Amino acid sequence: MIGSCVTVSLVPEARGGPFVFWDDLEAACGAAGQLGFDAIEIFPSNPRAIDPERTRKLLADCGLRLGAMGTGAGWLLHHLTLTAADASARSQARDFVGAVIDAAGALGAPAIIGSMQGRWQAETSRPEAIKLLGESLAPLAEQAARYGVPLLYEPLNRYETNLVNRLADGVDFLRSLPTKNVRLLADLFHMNIEEADLAASLVEAGAMVGHIHFVDSNRRPAGYGHLDFAPIGRALRDSGYQGLVSAEAYSYPDPLTAATRTIEAYRKYIVG
């Protein structure tokens, strides 16, 4: 069965970004559990600050599991990317991602590579940047495999990266890697910008999709934009998707309403 998930940011510098809950993990888990979510997705500023035993108990008490953990604070706080021209900077980026993989993996969840993929600029061509990204993802994916979870790679829209923007291009990129332990994160907001047909793109990507960011066209929660979620839900069910749909959405008009609208849309369109 496709599971439901909601995001919480623990990064004060990210305030105003696309996360439903903010700052207080215990309160976020309590609200998510009461609303009937299956999992929570954490965006930490420092992965080493996530106490695995305390977090495991908190999740269990609220009837949740950890759905995924984001690495974006590596870019937001430290401007680290896996495609930086400087080898030392790339090494620091890999170390940061590796720490997130360990923190998430200890709780049975994958890490997400989104903004930390970076972009190609004057110092490197696009083929060289793609090569650098692949060289970073391969060992990180094998690190994730030790926890029995994949590494999640997220194609972003053209305004956020010039590397991989569409799911089909992401599939081609992942197939070029020496590891088979990377899956795509399909974010409906980015897809609304880049894909001609969201449902068809999800079906085409098929088993390569490992996580969904469930959000409307304007990055508000499902139902506050113009996406038609019925064909998206059918596409996920028809393709045999068994992962999570996670609300990486603005807390509009407020966190509790955003979470409530998300779980209602999940039950209506995704569960079917």
C-alpha cells in the first residue's frame, strides 16, 4: 500500500520554505500521528543532532516511522554541492551527505539528494558535472545499502538546477551509474514545471521511483493549486508503487490545516 508522510523542518534558516511543520519534532510527530499519517520526513540542520534512540521512541509512541531525511541544509547552511569544481568542497559535501545517510539509515530510512546536487557552471561543463555527481552518488548509495535502504535522487526544475530536470532523464542517469541502489524522488511541484503529463511520466519511470513529494502546482498542500490528482493516484497504483507520498508543502494557511488537507487528499486520490 502507498503510505502517507508529512515534512518537518528543524532548520531555523529555512523558515518560509516548503515544510508543513517547523522546529518542534515532538509536536510534529504528535500532530502527524493524530491525523493518521504513516511517516514523517525530517529536514535537519545537523544530522548528528538527531538522537536515534530518542527519535525511534518518539516515532513509535506516535505510531509513525521515519520516511526520509533531507540533506538540503548542506547547501543552505554551508553551500556544499556534490558537483563543486573544487575537490575538497566535494569531499565536504559527501561527508555531510554520508552523515545524513547514517542518521537516517539507523532509523530505517533513506536520505534525499536534492539541492546538494548543485549545477554546472563556468568551471565545469554539464557532462563533467554529471560525471562528478555520479562519482559521488555511487559510494553514497553503497553506504545506504548497508542499512537496507536506497539513496533518493531528486530531479529539480530548471530554475533550481541545470543537471537533471525530468524523470525520464533521471532514469537514464541512474541507469548509467555502477550502483543499482539509487531511486528517483518524484516531486509533483517540479514535475508540474517540467513534465508534459505527470501521470504518464510516473508510469514510464515505474520502479525507478522510490519516493513522492505530494504537493500542488504552487507548492501549497494538495487542493490549493490546479493539479488534477486523480490520474496521478491511478498512475501510482497502476505502476505498483509501494512507497510514500510525502507533503513537502508550505504550511498554508497554517501547519495543522496543511497537514489535514494533505491527509484528506491522500485518502481521496492516492488510496483510491
